[in-house]
Amino acid sequence: MTSSHTDCHFCLQSLRGRKYALREENAYCVQCYDSLYANPCEECKQPIECNSKDLAYKGRHWHEGCFRCAKCSRSLVEKPFAAKDEVLLCTECYSDEYSSKCFHCQKTIMPGSRKMEFKGSSWHESCFVCQHCRQPLGTKPLITKDNENYCVPCFEKQFAHHCYACKKVITSGGVTYDDQPWHKECFVCAVCKTQLSRQRFISKDGNPYCVDCFSKFYAKKCAACKKPITALGGVKYISFEERQWHRECFNCTKCSESLVGQEFLAQQDGILCYKCVSA
């Protein structure tokens, strides 16, 4: 600026026909202004004179020619840049030094671009997609299988087991019976509907039964003790004609000697060993 009407506010010399600078409505000659108010350049440490362009970033100042990438020295004027430990870097140098690599494409995730974090890895937003339908996963619920990510509908369609009873997807846990998957809450006794996932059960004609229901409706009765023969836990029993006995009940009706592996004579009311028959 030039003026013919004022004096320098600091040195009081006339500004007539001279350049001057204004600060808080006061006029200063160039020399006084630079000595009083010019910011030191972060790069060259020299004052940024009033006739030079002052570039500022977070309270720090640079000459226009000093505002460069600390690594490759390219000018950062009117270009995107990033700061690391108070050092300015162009986006390319910053990416080479500090940016994450996308887990999927292994390319750099450029500063300023949106990235996704999942299980300690970084992804481009465009790379973080369902492996099957290729739709962005974003913050949606997902399921990982063999290091690939799937949205829940695609995972269920491709991999999830469906309950043999209710036909719905089994998302966790479950029971396998007769080579078929079941929800725990669906795996129940065919008669009383008691859940069987944590108790012993017996199978008949492809259906599971609790011990009580099986014994009540299907188990054969021991000819001696009249109790059900469930064969639960590997219990052995003896069968002869249309009668069955627990192994421990297969005894001579008269002397109570075990007849397992022995010759015997069957009568309508019981069985006898040959000693008792001879007697």
C-alpha cells in the first residue's frame, strides 16, 4: 500500500510515497512491520515479510516456497497433505511411510479416504464386501468363514445348517442326531416334548424318546421282574421265543441260579435249570 497522509506508527517517519502495512488500523512502514510482526518460517527460520505470502497450518507459518513435503520436497501449495509428528508430507509419501494396506487388495489406503477396521486389519470401504453378493458390509452384522466375510443372509443361504424339526437356520450350538442338525430347543422327546439335549434318550423309527416315555410305550417287559428292558447304556438281555429277561433276571425260577450260557427248560410260569428239573 502507499499513502501520502500518515506516518509510521512505530518509527514515526513519513509514509508519503512509501509502501506500508496496516495492523489494528495502524500504519507501519515495511521495515517496522516486518521487525515487529513478521512470522518466522518453520523451514528457513527467516521472517515472512509483509510482501511475501504467509502460509499457516495449526499455528505454524511458512514461506510459499518453503511449504514443501519433508521427504520428496514437492510443493504442498494448494495440494492435499498430511502431518506426522509435526512433519508435513504429501499424500504419496505419507502413504508410503504410514498408511495401512488393504487386507483384501493389498493396496495403500490413502489419507482422507474412508477405511474399515475388522479383526485388526484395515480395508478399503469398496473392498469390505460380502464374498457372495459383493454388497458393502459397512457396519452390518457379518460372519467370517475361511478368512472370507459374508453378510448374514448370504452365509445362511450358503453354509448354515437348517434344523431338521423347524427348518429354520441354526446360528449357534445345535445338536446332531441321526446325521441331522437340530436346535437344542427343537430336539425333544417325540411323546412328552421334554428337551433331550442334556439327557439320555432312546431312538425308535428315527424318533428320539426320553427314557420314561420309551419305557412306558415301547420297551419290552422282563418276564421275571416285569420292569422295562430299555437296553440303555448297553444293557444286555436274553430273548427266548416271545419272552425277554434282563441278563441278571435270567435265573432258575426255583433255585435262582443264573441260566446265562446254561441249558434250561422253559415252562409257562418260568424257567428251570436241569438240576431242578431232575429233582
